[in-house]
Amino acid sequence: MTSSKLDQFLQENISDLKERGLYNEIDTVQGANGPEITIKGKKLVNLSSNNYLGLATNNEMKEVAKKAIDSHGVGAGAVRTINGTLDLHIELEKKIAQFKGTEAAIAYQSGFNCNMAAISAVMDKNDAILSDSINHASIIDGCRLSKAKIIRFEHSDMNDLRQKAKEAVESGQYNKIMVITDGVFSMDGDIAKLPEIVDIAEEFDLITYVDDAHGSGVTGDGAGTVKHFGLQDKVDMQMGTLSKAIGVIGGYVAGKQSLIDWLKVRSRPFLFSTAVSPADAVASKKAIEMLMESTELNEKLWKNGDYLKQGLKDLGFDIGESETPITPCIIGDEKKAQEFSKRLYEEGVYAKSIVFPTVPRGTGRVRNMPTAAHTKEMLDDAIAIYKKIGQEMKLI
């Protein structure tokens, strides 16, 4: 029998979310998540996937994954520290380190897990973390878990960061101070000011941590935001995901060998959770090899991103200040943003609305994620539908 208190809590809160238009109905995709998807039998141009390079459905990756199932099974069979570390995991980690230009790397089950694992393994209650005000939820949770003092600085505001770094150092209260930022910010598509962040970090002896979930495979010819700025030797901890541009599932932290050795004995998701499956490990490694051998997919992604951006801008939509293929269409009013997304869906474009609390109040938007797998025809269809609905709703 379930608790009446739990029932009451759930019913009241779900009803409240529904009334305020903040309850998210989850759509089920029938088949693969490619540049076009099918939902409830309806074919749609897909502009809501993180599958930046179209690798989630890549044939070469599917082949190596199938072979790995035959040779190594469907699961790793244990946590990494007992006997769940397969030769495939070691090969993947070596490849990641090569890709990121670091001494070593450690793989986790997801990008979210990386931030929960790595931040709390390095920082504790005697430390402080300077965190960009719009950092990803997983960074915030990782910081909270560490019990370090969290000091938010205004988004990409280097004067504010310097001031707060100075105050934190001069207070003498903390053993270690870290500055942590997303490499690419997922809601606006802007890039962190890493050169300035690194300068401030050197001035005040801060540990540097970059979450490059949306940068890996996208910026720096695919090698990420740290490489984009040539700062591989200046950033202490590079975190990335294998679930977005890489097209599989998992995450990693790359850095000095001593850091990776420490994370292997102190980060809880590594110690207490079964490793990624053999198929995931080899498919991820294959994707990274493809990115290291050729920039073709990366170039196609940027070409498509620029094309969609220009098309929406020419129509008169507010696409914000994005510096990456992530293209927000800022509507403002939350209910209007949700209505706009719904109308796009009816006409054949899947682009989810994003509202408070994910973005600030009054900046409700539809976020577009063009990929390397989209054709010009698909993007032209999407732009035409945007025009139709934008005019119909008097947004342009």
C-alpha cells in the first residue's frame, strides 16, 4: 500500500505543474533518432537531438558494436575496480586522452556522472568553487555534493570572476579554489571565455575545470573548446560526453595521470557502478577515431548550423548570440514558446520549447540543433515551416 502522504504530494504537485504549463509530456520516438524522426506515425524534421554529427546511426559504429557483443558480451559484468575493466575500456580511455591532448582519461557511464564523480572527488568542505551562473545542472549537483562553498559569478563576466576569485583567495578561508564552466552553453550556444578564465586562474592559483559536453565533436575541429583555444596544457580537468556528438552513451574526464589515478580510487560512480557496455566502449572509440582522421562531419555540422541560423535570422527571428550550431529561437513568453513548438510539430518540425526554470523567466524559446546528417532540403523545409507559423502567430 502506498503512503497517502506521498499520493497527496504527487497529485498536488503534478496538477500544479500542469496548470502552469510546466509539465513536460515525453514523446516516444519510433525507430532511430536521426535527422528525421517518427512520432505517433508522423515523420518530422528533427531539430532537438544532441546527435550533432549524426553518429548515433553510423553504420561503421554499428558494425564494431555488434562484433564487441559477440566477443565481450552485452555487459561489463562488474564495477571497474573489481573485474569490470575490460581491455576495451582501457583502449577507449587511451584514445580519449590522445583526442583531448592529455596524459590520461577516465570513462564514466554518463556525462552527468562525470560531474558528480570528479568535482566531489577533488573538492571538499574546506574548498570553494567559482561557478558560472548558467552552468549545467550536473555541474551544480556535483558542486553541491562536494560540500565546497559555491560562489556564482555572472555568466561569462570576467570582471565579476576576477573580483570573486580575489575575495575568495584573500579571505584565507579555503584550501583550494576551483573555477568551473561549460565550454559551450547549451541553451544559448555561446562559448566560454576560456583564455581569460585561464589567465585569472593563473593569477589566483585556481584549479580549472571545463565541462565540454556540447563542445566535444563540435568546437576545435571536433576536439573541443579547450583545443579550440589551444589550452590543453592550461586546463586541469576536461570533462566531455560520449552521448552527444560521439553518438553513444557515457562520459569522461581527461587530465594529468595523477588526476586520473586519484579519480580511479576516489570517484564514487567509478567505484560503485557497472562500467559502460562493451558495445558502447568500442562504438565510442570508433567515433573518436573517425573525428581524429577527418574533419568532414564537423565541417558539415557547421555548414548546416550557419545555413539554418541565417535562414531564421533573415525571417526576423531572435536567435540570440549563439557562436555554435545550437540555434535558439527566443520567443519570450513561456506559453507562446510552447504553442509555437506545438504548431511546428503539427506542420512537420520537431523543435522542443524550453522554458523556466531551464532558462530565465521571459526568455522562453524553441531550441534548434542542426546536425551533420541534415540535408539542405530538410533545413529548407524547416525554414519554410518556421516562416508559416511565425507569420501565423505574428512573431515575425
